[in-house]
Amino acid sequence: MDQLTHNVRRANWLNIINHCQERPANIITRQWLKDNNIKEKSYYYWQRKFRKESYDQMQLLAVTEEPAEISFVEFAAPTSKKAASTQDSLNSTTTAVIRHGAITLEISNDISEAVLSLLLGGVFQQSEVA
């Protein structure tokens, strides 16, 4: 089978599988296939083929992705006595958690606007570089 024929069949079966997945909840797959004159073996053959393609692509992406480079942003630490010195006190005063990619920021109400701006600027600037 030449590539053009394969692509046409592939597009047709992808359409069929998508329609089957969008069927009403009260209709089972076998009944939907029968109602639409689709051979069950052909349906599952193509479904397996698409799943394998998707899995292979996921594996390829996982292998080719480079690990994110770690970088640091320097900022001035608060000088007030409100600054927590232990992990326990940090966790107990956390009022917001921001997650962006692999970065997690735990922020309390005590944080100054300048430090918060510096942190957020560094996080989002780093994500644009990566």
C-alpha cells in the first residue's frame, strides 16, 4: 500500500474512532459499530495501531527532551524578624503556593512586594528562556 493510500485510510479510521468515542453513554461500542456497519476487528486493529503510534511518540519525546537547566535568581532577603528561619515555620505561614513547571514557590503574607516581583519575574523569565 502506498503512502497516500495509507494516509487516506488512516484519516478515515481516525475519524471513525473519534466518532465512536463520542457516542452516547448508553450505547456500547459493539452496538455502535453494528449500527454504523463497521467491522469490529477492523475497528480494534486501527485503534491498536493509533495507540501504539501515540505510545511510540510519547516514548520518543521522553527520550529526546533535554533536562531543564537549573538556574538561580538572586534577591535580597528580608531583614525583619518576621522572616522564618526553619522549614516548619515556613510551612505554617504559607498562604499561597505557585507552581510553574518544575518550580514551586511557597509565599506568606509577610513577603514584600519587591521580593514577590523579583521572584515572579525570575520564574517567568526563566521559563521563557527554556
